[in-house]
Amino acid sequence: MGSHGKQQQQITHEVDEEGHPIANFHAQPLSVVAEEGEETHVPISPHPPLMFAFNERIRPLLDAVDELRHLKVAQEGIQLPTIVVVGDQSSGKSSVLESLAGISLPRGQGICTRVPLIMRLQQHQNPQPELHLEYQGKTVPTDETQIAEAIVLATDEIAGRGKGISHTPLTLVVKKRGVPDLTMVDLPGITRVPVHGQPEDIYEQISGIIMEYITPEESIILNVLSASVDFPTCESIRMSQRVDKNGERTLAVVTKADKAPEGLLEKVTADDVNIGLGYVCVRNRIGDESYEQARMEEASLFQNHPLLSRIDESMVGIPVLAQKLVQIQGTIISKCLPDIVRKINDKLNSNVSELSKMPQNVSSVAEAMTVFMRIIGSSKDCLRKILLRGEFDEYPEDKTMHCTARLFEMLNQFADELQKSAENKSTENFLVDEMRILDEAKRIELPNFLPRTAFLVILQKKVEQISNAPIDFMEKVWNYIETVVTTVFTKHCENYPQLQSATRRAIHSLLAKMKAKSFDRVMEFVEMEKQTDYTCSPDYMSDWGKLMAQQNNCIERINSPYYSEITIEGFGNIQIGHLRGLSNVREQAFDMKMRITAYWKVVLKRLVDSLALHLQLHVRNLVDRHMEPEIVNELMGSQGGGPGAIQRMLEESPSAAKKRERLNKSIKLLKDSKEVVARIMDRIAFDN
């Protein structure tokens, strides 16, 4: 590039608030590029070519974005920087795009653009232009004389004949000397009233397409306005303000300046509609004017018209519009590209990770059994951790799966409930039951002898009162364990839904059998406590001795007329009036009460300990001995659907197959996108 090229365009590199590089293009007056390629510094021509010396800096970035768009990376939720052309019907959109591209687009009544038209303009050194259309996976070459007809035919193929519209895009590639390096998306013109042949909801359909393209923050909105209308009433302005309230990414092009020059200066300088990127006023090509003639007429108009000449030259003409678009495009691409790279990498890593977690395809019964046994092994390892060892790293946030802690809580709660149910709540009938039972148990024997029969009667009554509590406790515990085991196996079988129903049946059947055995065992514990009395615990004699130490004081106060109640440790305040005059059995009844009280502590502790030991043993047996055979028998036996469960493993479910296909397709797309960006970045680094 010669000295004039450096003067013509200066490029500086800055960073935004997040550290992203921004290419700032500071435009200098345009110059003409000579045919032989030598740069000649002459005053600006009335019709300079719509290309700039800095296009070569933007071209690699634009190529990257165009390739990413062609790969349809937006389907992965990665938005690309895009110049989106919107405008009300008959606002002059087509004329503006024709002037930028130097070609003729379809014209006619009603909506001419019925699909999103992606226009890729590329400076071309060959004097012979190259044009082609890309849509529905095919490429159709055309030329300048046939381009309008080719677009119509392609549109009919995409959206159908008639006046309906479609979301499916059509790409027009224009490689031509003198055009600016730009990619723009032209959208259907906004119309509120459907004409003959158009669907009744045509406005809603067009609005949906426009909002889809202008909503992303990466989109630059090129709003085409007619000079003859009141800007605030334009529907395209209303739409762009919905997504870009302050106009920070909106550029306005005012067409038909020659037809409505009055007040135009005031309209573009007052800016009542918040156009943050500014206005450019243009004159449309009229009739059979060549593009060179049109630009000469445009330049003359804004230089000589008494009203339009007052508008600053930085706001008029197709060349200025082209320059602004290239500048804006370069800036937004430079800013967004690092974020695009990050999003591609993040999405690619996520998809690869998700695919790796999917089950491998199995092709034989042997492979299916191998997979199945691996599932059982991993499930057993998990259950050993959470049920036996108290480790819960697989479920750090789910406290329900912290099983040893939850089982300990259940056992403590059971012990507390047993203790509360056995507490002496009556303060009015102290020793009454004991004395009644002693009277009924009298025999010919030595005086003051405590009959064992009376002790067992009282003990059996107390055991009977709490006999349902151990059963209820075991029911609760085994239901919890079944939930835990089912959850673990469901998680480890999640990629093989064919196995889930079989494993659930097996778990339910096994736990039902273990629960029944537990109930039988617990009833044995209860029955043993009812049928006989025995303990070698020293706590029994110690507790009985402490309680009996209160007997003399208690009897003295019962015999005294001055006391209506007494306080006995372990019983609280006791009413004693009903005990006066019953001296023949009071001492025996008191002794019996204290023996039962001391022994009952042993019974409750023994019952809780027995249940805890029984539970730990059976949970260990469940995991280590019973679970695997039960599930295998269920899977392979006739009751579980026979070999069908294993056979079904050989057939990947439709949903899993679709998911695998989607992930593979997405991974390929993202890898291709990553290669595109890497190639362009390498090219930029080499050029620098």
C-alpha cells in the first residue's frame, strides 16, 4: 500500500471495557484507484468506487463470519455480528441495496423480498463480475442481467409461488470490482394490510422474522426510512426501538431525499427517534440510469440543492453509506470475534462431554451382559459408600442420599419415641396397678416375697404397649432404603432405559422379602421381651438401688397426714392420698415399681441396640449378597420378560439415537467452525 493508501484510511486497535479488541476505522477522504492498480492521489470524484483501502483488513474477518453463517453456527445458540436491513414496504430498501451492490434486484408491487436475503458483497479484482445464489444446499450461478429473475425463481422454490414468506434464507454472493466488502441480511418489507394472495397474518409473520434477526446484541440494524414520512410513525422504527431503545446499534438511511427535501435537515439533526449510529441521506437510482450516472446525480444534488446542500457531507451519499457500513462492520466483528471463539469452545466441550456420557452401542448379548454387570458393580460400589461407609461424594447436595446420617437420625428418633411412650404420665394412681396385681398373685409363701408372676404381668403389659413401634420403624427404614437403592440404580441405568423397569421390579421384590424377614425378626425381639426377664447389665441393679433409696422417705410421708404429694426421682410429683391405709402391700408395690422401672431402661436400650445391629447386618447383606443375584434372576428369568431386557439393550432407543445424531452433528459443526476461526486468525497474524 502506497503513501496515499495510508492517508486514505487509518486503523487503530483499542480494547473495550471487557478487554476485547476493537478495530477503529478513521475515514479519510476517498480517492480513486487507477485501473492499472497504481494509487493516484486526486480530489474525490463524484462517483468513486465503493471500496476502500482498508477492505483487505476486514475481508478475513468477514470471510470468517460468512463461513460461520454458512455452517449455520447460529443453530448452536452462537449469534454472529450481522447488518440487518429493515424498512417499511416501499421505503426504498431495494434501491439502497442495488446501489451498494451495483446490481438490479426484483421489483414490483407488494412484497418483493419474501425470504431473508443474505447479500455477500466482495471486492473482486477480475473485471468480470461473479454472481451466484446459495440455498437449500445448492449453488446456482447467475449474472448481472439474470440476477433478478434468478432471485425470484429461488424465492419461489423456498417460499412457494404466490406472496407468502419463509424464514429459510437465500444467499446472494456478489464478487465485483468496486463494491464494498459487506455482508447484509435484507428482510421482507413491513406491511400491515395483506393484499390478495397474502396470508391474513402477514404482518405477524414478517414481524417474527425481523425480530428474530434484530434482537441479538450482535446485530447492527440498518433502518431504511423514506424522507417523505414522519420517522416516529414508521413501523420499522418502532420495531428497532423495542430491541435497541437508545439506538446504540441502529443506523438510518433516508431515501428519496430528492422527492421530499423540505425539512429533511431538521429531521436528521433533531433525531427524535434515537438513531445512535447516525443518518445517511441518499438519492435513489431513477429509471434506466446507470449506477455511475446515479451517483453523479446524487453528488450533484447534495452539492447544489438549496436545501439538501446544507446537510453535512458526512451524512449524504451512497459512498458515505458504504464507508460507514464497512467501518461499523469491522468494529463489531473485531469486538465479537473473541466471544464467538469462547462460545464455540464452550459449546464444543459441553457436547463432547455429553456424548461421552452416553452409553456405548452394544452389538451382542455378551456385550450387553458386560455392560449390565458393570452397571451392577458401579451401583453396588455407590451403595456401599452411602449406606455402609458414610461417604456421599456422588450426592454432595442431596441430603436424602446421605444415608448413614439419615439412618442414625431415624434410630435416634425411634429411641426418643420409645422413651416418651414409656414415661409415667399418671400422678394420681401411683402403685395402684402394682398393688392390684400383687393381690391377685398371692400364694402360700413367705411374707414380703415378690412373686415373679406379678413382675412378668406388668412387664408384658408395658411391652405390649410399644409392640407396634418397632414394626413401624422398620417399615419406615426399609421404605427409605428401597427409595435409595432405586435412585442409585436408576441413575446408573439412565442411559439404558431398557433395564430400568427390570431393575425396579427386582429391587421392589427383594426389598419386600427383606422387609418381611425383618418384621419376623423384630417380632421375635418383642416376643422375647414379653416372655421372660433377664439382664446381666450392672445398670439394672445400680438404678434399682438408687430408686429404692427413696422408699423410706416416701413411706414416711405417705403415713403422715401433712403431705398430699411427694417427689420421686424419675417420676416427678406424685399424689399419695390414695395410698394411706394400704400398708400391707405398699412396700411390695413400691419395690415392684422400682424394679420394673430399672428393668424397663434395659429393655428399651436392648431393643434399640438389637434393631440397629439387625439393620446394619441386613443392609450389608442386601448390598453384598442378595442384590446382584436378585436383579440378574429378574433380568434373565421368565418373570422379568425373559432375555428381552438384555435383547432390548441391543436396540438403541429412538430418543437416544436422535440425541447421539444431534450431538455428533453439532460437534462436527463446531469443530468446522473452530477450524474456520483458527484459519482466519492465523491469516490475520501472518498478515500483521
